[in-house]
Amino acid sequence: VILMSHLGRPNGSPNEKYSLKPVVAELEKLLSKKVTFAPDCVGSEVEEIVNKAEDGAIILLENLRFHIEEEGSSKDKEGNKTKADKAQVEAFRKGLTALGDVYINDAFGTAHRAHSSMVGVDLPQKASGFLVKKELEYFAKALEEPQRPFLAILGGAKVSDKIQLIDNLLDKVNTLIVCGGMAFTFKKTLENVSIGNSLFDEAGSKTVGSLVEKAKAKGVKLVLPVDYITADKFDKDA
């Protein structure tokens, strides 16, 4: 069993404080089995560890996000963006693919992202894990048989990524709270609020008006943030 995951925002380069090595002890406690830690997530050294492993062995790979090829881009402390080389992304994905025979995605929180570990592992057999199954069951229950009053809280960066979800929710909820990065697209579009360097989804802004009109027609209370903290950058040291 090969376990791969990410931790924090190391921005495409190794950072000791985001290493997954401390997770080994907790995994061994939970599984009552020895867990081998691989010092990287791709490469010949990792492949050798995997190929030499006995049946039933459990191997935890190092943080996927130590490679820019996982997310496809990275940002420096000033917020400047660097895009990953396409050929290197392809090589990274092939490196992950070489480590297994069956792919199980149990990362519900990142399943919507086009990251290499989500969409780039090219194995013939793929399935969802128990956590994804559980999350989908609860999600379906909340949408199909909701207890009222039904409140939904929706975050994320881009409105355009959530148009279909917002549209569907407006048919079901009594109140919708929009927060996170996408709230600034709503605020700027509806109220012409100055948002500085905060996220603004140009494509998504074109649908804000129709979503608000639908909310009014359905009698849905739409709640946007009214209090903010202003900082010079998006960082814990801001």
C-alpha cells in the first residue's frame, strides 16, 4: 500500500516543517503495522523502496507539494507565480503512476483540483475510498432530504468553478452564505467595493447578477461578508 498526500503550502519546494515524516508514528499507532517512509514521492530511490517492499507493506511518500509539478504552479513570498514545465509535469505523473497497480482517491477535499495526484496517475483500475464515499453520502443526504431551515456555507476562490453548485443550491436552501475568496467577486460586482489584490474572478463575475436574481426569485437569503482584515500579503507573517 502506497500512501501519498500533501501538507501545507510549501510552494513547490522541500520544506522540513511540511514534511510528512512525523505522520509515520501516528499511522503505525492507528494501523498497528510498520510504516516505511520514503524521502521523496517520485524518483529511482522511491521506486527501489516500493519494488523491494514485501506483500502487505505500507509506504508513506514525502509531501507531494514539494514538487511544483503536483499543483502545476507555485508562488514566492512576493506572490509572483511560476508555472511548471509541461514535460516535467508529465514526467512527475509517470513517476507516480510507476509506483502502483490500482489507484484509490480518498482525498475528498482536493478531488476537484486538477493536481497531478488527482488526475495524472494513469492506472487502469481506479476507485474512490471510504472517506470519499462517506462524504458523498452525507452530501447527498443534505441536498436530497434537508432539515429546514436549510443553510449552506460556500467558500472557495472562483465563482466560475461553483456556478452549477450555487445554481443547484438556490433551488434547495433557505439561506446561502458566500465567503472565502469568491466573496470578493460578489462584493466588487454588486457593490463596486475596492478589493485591492484580493481574488477577482472575471469570468465568474458575469454570472453574479443572474445568481442574485435567482436567489431573490426563490426567496433565498444571500449573505456576504461585511467585516474584513486587511493585510499586505496572504501569509501568517502578514
